[in-house]
Amino acid sequence: MKKPQPLQYIKAISICALITFTNCKQDPTKMSENILTQEWNGPYQGVPAFDKMKVTDIKEAIEFGMTESLADIDKIANNTEAPNFTNTIAAIEASGKTLDRVFNYYGILSSNMSSPAFRSIQSELAPKLSEYSSKITQNEKLFQRIKAVYDASQETPLELQEQRVVDLTYKKYEMNGANLDPAKKERYAAINKELSSLYNTFSDNVLHDEENYVTYLNADQLDGLSEGFIKSAAKIATDKGQDGTYAITNTRSSMDPFLTYATNRALRKQVWENYYSRGDNGDDFDNNAIIAQILKLRKERVALMGYNNYAEWRLQDRMAKTPENAMDLMMAVWPAAIGRVAEEVADMQTVANDNGDNITIEPWDYRFYAEKVRKKKYDLDSDEVKQYLQLDKLTEALFFTAEKLFNYKFTPVKEGTVPVFQEDVHVWEVTDKDSGKHIGLWYLDPFAREGKRSGAWATTYRSYTNFEGETNVLASNNSNFVKPAPGEAVLVSWDDATTFFHEFGHALHFFSSNVKYPTLNGGVRDYTEFQSQLLERWLSTDQVINKFLVHYKTGAPIPASLVTKIKKAATFNQGFGTTEYLASALIDMKLHLADPTNIDIDAFERETLAELKMPKELPMRHRTQHFGHVFSGEGYATAYYGYMWADVLTSDASEAFAEAPDGFYDKETADKLVKYLFAPRNAMDPAEAYRLFRGRDAKIEALMKDRGFPITE
Ligand SMILES: [Zn+2]
């Protein structure tokens, strides 16, 4: 349950892009001026021309890609030969390359370098893109060919990977309304078009509130804050034209440390309220009505296909299979989580009382007093730990882990060889350590900046497939570390270091893919966080700690006593972490199981949390009004539970390593890890893959133990 925020909307589009066909050579000269539509040139099988990317080219490029695709989808659909795997399924798999290329630029412009100019183009394109994918998923002739191949394969099964692509393709079309009659199809497309605009408005509203609620502090309001934080707050203020003040931006990376350390309670309240009111300010940028409309449309859309609710429709091809299974897991953990919150609050109240603070713990006090409890109970100072967590060393630690588990070698690519979209982005070549075989490139965009979305995420510019010859992988990791003043080391928190490993886990999952067809690279939402969550565990292995956690000034290794404290504190604040996450996951699921007629979002959230006995001392991790995972697209709608689902697998798989003869660096276990849990991606049913790795299904006990929760039964 880290904070990864994969590209919800872009990913959704990318999936659509995979079902397009753009091999057509119609009017090939027409777009020769538009760099974004062109083949990638240069080394490493060609790389994106990020250095030549212009916002003004994107609209034309996307529109060209869509037109080309649609003409070619018709070619597959109107093929006079009898449908078979090659002329239908493989042809679809081979399609979409131009548009796929353009989407990579679109993704960068949307997530890494957003601007008002791009956002207005995005709003204009959103309904067109939606209309475009509806045209493909609702192409009757195309679907009949897919269905014919699928039906035949039920009689005479194909080879494993071919069969899996056929099954997934058929299911995807069916779930997207391909079996509907013409009238229903029309309504289905209209709903999707409206939804895509609502998703954009939702995101824009959140971003507006993130950019427009900045708290500027004077020099006498900085008590408790670290030197590094103050320096960076001063720089942000200067950049915003408020020289001489200190800016607390309305993002998690600013809010979280401020609430942890600032002694000024009134300011903590203000920063907290700004952050948790995003999208809920009752103004032009309020998301409540938009969410209600999204829920209504989602329910209407799945009802066209005969489903009772959105959750039931969504979970059928997930590892959990049904909303009930997901709810059962969440509710099995929930009582222990809120029980732990009560203990944490009691501990914090004692600290406050002992200190003579004369307060009752409120949500804006949680992080502040939790930190005091942490110091008292575990004598662990987050700032002291930070001195040993340098971004550069952590990057080396990632490479070390990748070498030990995957036999990968990372070599920096000489500057200027591979184009980047921003000077802070760096690129490494990934090869097999023994054979020297080229595997791909790893792009790292580490720092926060205006226009870059918050959080951390991983994505690919090109994925591995071998059905048309082997392709290399271009993968990227993106973070929002605060860029230090010149000459200073980038020091990060233990949490951020964990997230850094997490996102790298996604990258390794991309690099290790050995699937034949693009569709098989697709992630299963409640499974695809497992690999990345598992990777987090290597941060706290002795090998990584001893080698890479050294003091940023003296180079001295992290003291063993501090490591002992970190490990001892691992279950600290799990009440907070688990409860804030589960509250969001439960609300996500319950919103989609509810009747959306006349739903009042604020009231629903309040009443549902009351029913759940949500402790009043903390909020949901993402309140509904800014829950981008769920409402800025469909990527995580009724899927936020997936982090915990994946975490059950994570804890259980970690136990397999812990029990192995050589622990987390056990060769045999690592080989099985790569072979069954990483390389097949979605070429194999996840439950089956897990059984091959573990010899049985995952159990919940390891997760409860990891979080320090009592195990009942
Ligand atoms: Zn993730």
C-alpha cells in the first residue's frame, strides 16, 4: 500500500491503443513535419525524440494516429479470408504503433510537464479519444471475427500464449459492450464520451486546488521544521514570486513533513484543511457533483450489459474475481487496524499530556505526535535516518538488487546520446550481466516541479514482445523528491526510499517480461502492485543497509543501533497507515456498490465512515473529492483494494525468501521469482503463477504479522 499512482487515464488509453491498427501507409508524407508521429530513430532500437517534443504538435499527431488506426481496423474487419488467429488477433496485436508512439509524448506532457496549454488540448482530445476507442470496441465486424477465433479456440485450443491473448481479447471486447445491440451500443459510447470529459474536469479541479492553496509563512512561523525543508520552502516561495517567505505547497510531499514537524498547531490545521479539502471547497472547482454524475454513468453503462453494479463488472477478470472477496479481505483486517489506531491515539495523548500541551488529538496532530511517540518509544528520529538515505546511493542500491535477483547491469548512458525531456532526467542502459545482452533503457525523472503530477509512478515507452522480433524495453521511474539547493545531497525519508524501491519494482517487472504479444504485458490490477511491493523488502536487507546507507557527510555506515531501531519501528503507526488506506479502499468499493440515484457524496462519505467506526483522529488517505485513482479515470475504480490484495501476496512471498537458505538473496527462490512472478506478466493466470512459486495459495497471516496485528483464529 505504497503511494504509487500509475497513469490511470493514459494507461486506459494505452490499452485502447493496443487494439488499433496503424500499419497503413496512407498519405505517408502528410505528417512528415510532425515529429511526434515519426518512427523513433537513433541508438537502442530507436528512442523517443523527447528533445523535439512540442505541445503544439500533440493534437495533430493524436488525430492523425486515430484516423490511420480506424482505417486499418476496417481492413482487419473487412478481410475476406476466414478469420483466424494470424489475420485477426495477431493483426490487432501488431497494430497501434504510431498512436502508441504518440501516446508516450502525450503521457509525458500530461504527467511530467503539464501546462495550461496542454490541459486545454487534453480536454479537447478526451472526448475524441473516447469516441475513437468506442468505434473500435464496438466495431461489429471486428468483434464477429474475434468471436469466431475465440469460439474455434474453445473447440481446438491454441498454444498457451496464443490462447491467453484470444481469451483476454474476447473478454475485453465483451466487457466493453461488443455484444450489445446497436441502440445500446450508441448509448454506451455516449456514456463513455461524457465520462472522459468528467474525468478530465475532475483532475483539473484537483490540480487547481493543489496549485492555488499555497500557505506562505514568515520566518517566525518555521519552528520545528528542518533546515533542508526550510531551504526548499524558501526556494519554492522565491520561484512563485514571494521572495522572503516560505511556501508550503498543497501537495503530499510538502504537507506530510510540515504536519510531522511544525510546532505551530494553527498552521498545521490550515495546511491539513487545505490538503484534505481539495476538490471539496464548494466553489467552481468542487468535485462532488462530478463524482455523483460519474457514478451514475458508470452504473448505467454496466447495466446495459446486465451487471448489477460497476464493482461486479470490474472485478470479474481480477485476481479477486468478486467484490465480496475483496470486501472480505478488507473487513478481515479493518478491526485490527482501527483497534491499533485507538492504541496509537492513547500513546499520543499521553505524550501531549506529559508535555503539558492541553489538547485533544485532532487529525492535524496525528503526524506530529506520532513522531514524538516514535522518538520516545523507539528513540527513532526520522531526520537522523534521512542523513543515511541519499538518492544517489539508493539508486546504486536499486542496481545492486537488480543484479542479485535478475542478473541485470545498469550503465549510465553518456549524456546527449538519448534525448530527454528535462535536464534532470538521466538514462541508464540495462544489460544481462553475464551475456551482455541488451535489455533496455531506464529513465529516471527524480524531482518535483511545477506541472508534474504528485506522487511517484513507473511507466514504459516501449515494452518487450517477440512476436515480430525481440523489442527492447524503455522504462521510466518518476518521483517528486524536492530538488536540493545546488551542491547539497538529496536526502529522503525512509518512506520515500521505500517508494523508490517500489517504483523500481514496476520497472523490473517491465524489463523482465518475456511475453510474445503486447496484450500479455497488461497488468491485472490487484496483482500488478504485488511485484513492486515485494521489491520494497530489499531496502531493509542487511546487504543493502550495510553497503548503501552511509552518512551523506562523513560516509560512515549507518550505525547498527539505528538499524535495529528502524526494524523495531517497522510496525509503528500501522494503525494510521492501514486505516487511512483501507478507509479509501472501502469507500471506493462501497460507492460503486451503492445506488447512485440522488447520491450526496459528502454525506455518503460521512455516513459510511461512521458505520465503519472510522476513528475521528485521522482522515481517509484520499478523500473522495480528490481520489484521482478512482475518478480521474477508471484505472483504480473499485480497485484501490488491490494494494492490500497484493500486499497479502507480498507478505506471503517475503516469507518464502525469509525461510530460504540464503534469505532474500537465495538463488533458487530468486530464479522462481523471476520465472513465475515477473517474466510471465499476464501470460499466465496470476493465481496459478503464484502457486507455481509458492506451492500453495497465499495466506493472510504473514500480512497480519508484518503489520504487528493480532492473528485471530
Ligand atoms: Zn505501484
